[in-house]
Amino acid sequence: GESIKILDSTLREGEQTPGVIFSEEWRIKIAKSLSDVGVHLIEVGDPNVAPDVRSAISKIIALKRDGEIKSEIVVHSRSVKSDIENATSLEPDRVAIFYGVSDIHLKHKHRKTREEALAIIAEHVEFARGAGVKVRFTAEDATRADLDYLIQVVKTARDAGADRVSIADTVGILTPDRARQLFSKLKEAVPGVGLDIHAHNDLGMAVANSMAATEGGADVVHTTVNGLGERAGITPLQVFVAAYYYHKGVKLIDMAKLPYLASLVEAASGIAQMPTFPITGDNVFTHKAGVHQAGVLANPETYEPFPPEVVGRSRDFSLDKYSGRRAVAHRLERLGVKVDEETLAKVVEELKSTNARRLRDEDLLEILEKVTGVRYKAYV
Ligand code: HCA
Ligand code: CU
């Protein structure tokens, strides 16, 4: 995958996170920000969910028309004619219609045979095409479908006018090996149609599966900011683009703005990231143990995959009883305080006897005062 693109679905899949409802203001703000960071496609929602979702979507589409949003705008819809009509009436760039294609979905959700489903897929893709918009067909639960049948599904959607098909790992059961093979088989069996990977994170494999899918031939990767979505969510935008940068040497979007995006979506969704969340979590460029701190101070490559600035972050060192002399000296230097090695040793010694969870600058200066009897003033 040389020229893969990001489709961000924070506004559609992301709003399927329990407890998350985006107001119109947040929805528009998120869409603009996604466009600003260079996300290629934005899935803005399903207008059939509720009237206010529809009206917010139509405002985003107007912003696209006015040139304020650059990304391709995708509207999601069930494979139901009235829903599709409602979606296409907003004149988005693309409509994405989904239908379950595994036997589990066919039998228990749709109550259709495989043959009936193919006819339904063809009919609804053609119907959507009739409105003059680009059409993506989503093969829901594709990764639990019979492979030969899935090939027929992709062919049917293509022949009915879909230029893209999303291969949805709806319950997150792919592995990277299977993802790579599945996409390369589909690519070979059905030429002339673009393939999206939509990977759920139920088993924590969404990023790895998405990356492997691009190696097999997927050229659009679905993400949400902070990995929001049904259940365990889907591929987190910030993690996927950082992993792609590390492994493939390509910056897919403006990565320095990722912390801003992550905070924006935390505020909009009311869902905070774990401090250990890759790339944008509070802790992920902070070094704690003395061995790590000394290593990073000698050369950051010792304990960092890439410099934090690449993703708009900065490096930090936490101070507690795990800290060593180098990190304490470094923090004191930052505060404009220079001390000799003997004093440094005493400070570290003193740190060992505190159980403070994370020392602030002021705490460190107090320890220094205790050890030396001198009150140091920070020059910062
Ligand atoms: C859904 C299903 C979906 C669709 C994915 C896609 C899935 O919640 O409507 O359109 O690519 O995971 O199968 O999110
Ligand atoms: Cu999904």
C-alpha cells in the first residue's frame, strides 16, 4: 500500500460508544479538525439515527461545498431504500451502505439466504448509485463469512456500481496473518474495486490487523480518534498513523496535531484516555525508572521508538523513589539550580525514603532545602 488513505469514523462509529452523544457544535468542530489534520475521508454519521444528526450532517456537507472542509464526506446508511434516499438527499460525496454477509448475520439478523442477500446488495447499491453519489458497500461481519461467498459479495457490489467495498471485522477476530491473506485474495479475485479495512478492537488487534490489511491491498483504513466505537472500539487514529509512520516511513496526516485531536475528542465524548494509551496518553513519553531516565538523557533512542515531537508531544521524567541522579540533576537544571554530585547523591538518598507518587518541582526544591539547609529559588 503506497498511497493509503485514512477514513475517520469518530462521528459515526465513535458515536456508537455507549454514553457518547455529540452535540451539533462538537460534531462540526470535530469534522473541521479532522479535515485540518488531513484525514482523507470523514464518515459523518447516519442521518436516519435522529433529525438533529441529519441536520448536523447537512451543515458539514455545506462546509465541504464552501471549501472549509477538504475531506471526502461519507454518509452511512442501512441497506434500506428510504434510509438511502434520506442519506443521498443530503448530497454527500459518498454513501456507505452495509449488510451482514456472514451466515450468522444472514440467518439470525436478516433471515435471508446467501442468494437472496446478493440480490438485495445489488439492488441497494444500484439504488444508491441512481442518486448520483459514489457508493461504498460494507460487507458487515465479512471476516466470519465464507471466503468464496465474500468474493461473490464483493463482485456483486462492484458490478452494481460500488467503487469501494469495506471489509468489516465487525467483532474483531482477525489476526494480522489472516488480514494480509484475506485482502490479497480479494484483491486478486475481484479487480477494479477499492478495499477498506474496518477493524474492531475486541482482542486488541485492530491496529495490527489494519496494518496487515494494507500490506494485503487495503487502501483505506477506518479509524476513530481515541479508538472510540461499539464495545472495544476500532483502530485508534493516532496509534495507526504513528505505527504506519514507524514501519513504513510515511506520514499519512499532520501527526503533530494528534494531541490536539485527542483532547478535543476527550472533551466532546466525555471519555478520558488511559494514561498509558499509545501516542497521546499522558504517560507515554515520560520516563520513570532511574535506568530508563539515565538512558534517555544519554540518548533518547534507548527508550523511545521515535522522538515525541513527531507526534506533537514532549519528553518528561517523573520523579519519585525510582529516580536516579541524572534525572534529578536534569530537573534541577531545568529549574535553573546547579548542585554538585555530593548534594545530588543526598537528594536521591532522601527520595528513597519518600513514598510521594510524583514529585512536583516544588517538592524537589523542598527536599533540596532539607538536605542542604539552603533555600533554592527556581529560575524558570
Ligand atoms: C455498524 C457496522 C460496522 C460497519 C463498518 C463499515 C461494522 O455498526 O453499522 O461500514 O465499514 O463494524 O461492521 O461498523
Ligand atoms: Cu464497526
